[in-house]
Amino acid sequence: MLIIRDAFRTVIDAGTELGEGTPTGPRDLRLTDVVLPDGDAATDSAGRRDAVRRDAADDERTDDEQSDDAPTTLDASGCIVTPGLVNAHHHLLQSAFRTLPGTRGVAMHEWLPRMAAEYAAIGIDPELARASALVGVAEGLLDGVTTVADHHLTWPAGSDDVGIARATAAAARELGGRLAFVRGSARDDPEQAAASADAIADALVPDGPNGITADGLLQLAVGPAGVHSDSAETFRLLGEVASRRGLRRRTQANEQVDVAIALEKYGRRPIELLDEWGWLADDVTLAHLCAVTDAEIALLAERGVTATHAPGCDLPMGWGIAPVAALLAAGVVVGLGTSGGGSNDAGHLLADARLAMQVAPLVGPPIEARRILSMATEGSSLGLGRPELGTLRPGSGADLCVWDVSGVADAGVADPVAGLLWASPGRRPKHVVVGGRVVVRDYRLVDHDEHALAADLTTLLASRRAA
């Protein structure tokens, strides 16, 4: 059992906080692989009962009295505890392709071939997928992301699709993070894409209900890149794989380029096409949504579609700003994602949460910090069909971050939770816990050296460019 002790404030969910200045006052948080309720005993997700000792009893135990199953304590004094962040839209492979010349301040029709040329020059295979995923997932964990959705869109002809998926999943598991691997498609042959998705499902989640492993660390979903690149047949066949296996469906919609190409190619807007193709439903999440009309927002809400806001990608790419306040007001669940290193260059979800809060007034009413934080946690997890993630309610998945707010960057902050977003841009959590297991302690990865991971990727890229 893990005890998070003496936190200045604990955010349970969007409407519940514990600690100084709250009606409930401070309270320790107790975890196994789930968040435990208050009381003398509790049961974890596997049905095991653990003694939950009162604080005084814990304090009286000497080192000699500690047993193997004795509680481990994390000191959270001077800190805010939040649910682990959930990055609902990433392209982990692009962690190897950041700040490439010719990819900034250019139109999408220039960006795509520049990225494709670099992919071809380096070669996309399991080795690169693993190195990129180790860097991308490690970066996320160090920044507070406990779950990342990796929309993998690059499948060269003849590639080892299952090997790429296995390598990515293994990298996340090595580091202790949760991964939602999305078998994407970008102009792939429809039948090959569907067959590949089936093969990956057989390899990664053969017995997992809804494409989720028993330990909850790995999830599989499917998702074409969008109507601008994939045909109705691709959407249909990947949708059949999802229906047969109970997988979530994810795609990108209504970036400006998506709208322009859909109008030119089909004479209709993307949302209309997705509706016709059966991709507006409560198992579907749409990323970006920069150029949506009021009528389209109402339709998304009616169909139960969830959304992912990705301002750290959309702004530098010139796609605009999603009308998040309007989506929320209509009842659409909105999560938050960074997108990949080819457009954002960083996987720092809290920084993008701050950006989302800052740009919201440009397209609608302001959105307060707690609502944005909820998007980056519970909103994203609901879009993945994972209500057990994104909160610290009893029975939830025991993913959390401990943020130190005792330094000068937070001095004078009147509202400490709002200060997580407004103050100290680029802050990192002191500790990170996934499934009740500490994966970042004192700002360092527990199981890996981040500098070694970075060096390994740098060496691999250099060797391939020199070949």
C-alpha cells in the first residue's frame, strides 16, 4: 500500500478538493492499485484486502517492525496532489522528428511531404518505434502524464506492423506508464489497414475486453487520420474491426486543411461525411475541431461524440483554435492532447493546458483553470472510455501527480490549484504514481535514466542518417 501524506491540497475531481482551505481539511490518500476509501480496511481491484493502518500506528512502527507489505509513504508536504494527466492525442513516433527544417510556419501540404521524406530517410521499424516511444513516454511521465494515447499513422509498405506496435507497448510498460495505442491509417490500403489492426489486436490484447489488458496498462483503438486522407472504405473496415472487438474509434477532424480538402473532394464538410460514414457515435473521439459550426457542435453533442483539444499543435500549424467553451456548453466531453513532436515539439500536457486557458477568450468566454485541468484528466479519460482514470475517487486507478508549490514561482498565489496552470510554466511534478506504483520519484524516473534514453535515440538517428 502507498500513502500520500501531508499534501497541502488534493484534487479528487473537478468538484472535490481536500486540504487546507477546504471544508474537509487535509486527509492522507491511500492506494493499492486503486484509490482506497477511508476506513480500517479496504479491497484492491483484485479483491485482496489490505490493512489500512491509522496514521498513529504507522508512525509508531520501527524499521525492524516493517514487513514486506508495510505501507510506503510519499511526503507531499508543500505539494498539491492531482489525478495523473491523460494525454488524449499524441504521435509518439514524432518524438524523433522535432524542429525539422521546413516544418515550421508552412502549409500542411508542405509539412506532410517534408515529414514523409524524413520518415523514409530514417526508416520506420520496431527499433525506432521503441526508441521514440521510450523518449516520448518518459517525457510525459516526467511532466505528469500517466496515460498517453499514441495515434500511430506511419506504416510503410512491408513494415512489421505488429513489431512496431509491440515495441511501442513494451516501451510504455517498461517505464510504468499507461498507453492507448491507436492503429491509425494515412492513405493506407483499407483492407491492409483492417488486417493489420486485427493482427495487432491478436498480438497485444487477445483476451482483453474492449481492447484493454487485465492490468489496464495497455489499450488498443483504431483511427484513420481523417477524411482528408482516408476513404469511406477505410473508415468502414476499421469501424468493423472496432465493433467486432469492442475497441474505441478515434480520428482527426476539422483542421482547416481537413475542411478544405473535404469540400474540394466531396463537396461536403468533414462532420457531415463522418456522420454519413457512421463515425459520429459515443465510442468516437475527434481531435482538433478548429473549424466547427454551431450546428456541427450540436450534432456532435447529440451523437455523444467526445473531443480532444490540441492547441499546442493547432496554433503553430495555423489551423486556428477549437471553440472549447462552446463544445463544453453543448455537453460535449472535451479532453486535451499535445499531438506529436512534428507539430508541437513537446509532450508537456500541463503547458498545453495553460495554453488552452490563455487562448480560450479569443474564440469564446474564458475557461477557468479547474475546468481545463479536468479536461486534461477526466475529460481525456472519458474519451478513451476509461472512467476509472482521470480522478482520485475511491476505486479509481490510483494514477496521480505530486506537484511542489512551495517555491518562489508559486509565492503569492492566492488559488493554489489555479496556480498549477497560471504560474510556473513548464513545471514538472515531484512524484508520479501509476496504478499505485511510484514511477517518478524526486523528479527522476524510477526505472530508467532519462539522459540515457535521449542519448540512445540521438545515436540511433545519427547512425541512420550517416548510413
